[in-house]
Amino acid sequence: MTTEGLVLASARNPSINEKVIAAMGSLLAEAAEKVKVEINLSDMVSVKILYKDGLLLCRQIPVNKTFFLLAVLANVPAGNELEKYNDDLLKWAVANSTRLLEDLAML
């Protein structure tokens, strides 16, 4: 999704409304940008929110002057291996989407 909340692709659970996730992702990106400005930090890289029954992973993908936000809903990690798997998955997704997002950003 873009930081404006536009869903670009989804492999979602049919019981989850992707528009709601897009709106929440957009709000998280907006909040991260405000924190960046208020306390003089660099660009956001990622956000992890752990719930008792789920995990929300967000990874910002900067492409030129456009920022895309990858949002993933996952199960709670059972241990360090699963958390490492989630981190590796996000890195893989960024590496494999950047070229396509560059083309999209030029439209």
C-alpha cells in the first residue's frame, strides 16, 4: 500500500477488510512521520506491533520521493526462529518489489 492507504496488492484472509488495514497502515505511517519531525529522527524503516493473538509488521519502502508501506498480518512468533523468518520475509519482499514500485512511482 502507499502511505496514502491505497492497496496495491493483497493476499489476505477473506475475513479481514483490506481497506481497514490500508487505513491503519496509513495512520501508522503518518504517526511515524510526525514522530520523525517532532524529535528529529531519520525516515521510518519498520514498525512491529505484537498482540496476544497476532502480529502486525509494517515496512516502509522508499522509492524516489514516494513511500510505499508493506503491511503484513502474521501469527504471534513462537520463538526466535519465527521472528527471524518474518524479518527475512520482509527483507525479501522489499528486495523483490522495489523494481516494480520504481516503475509504478514513475506513472
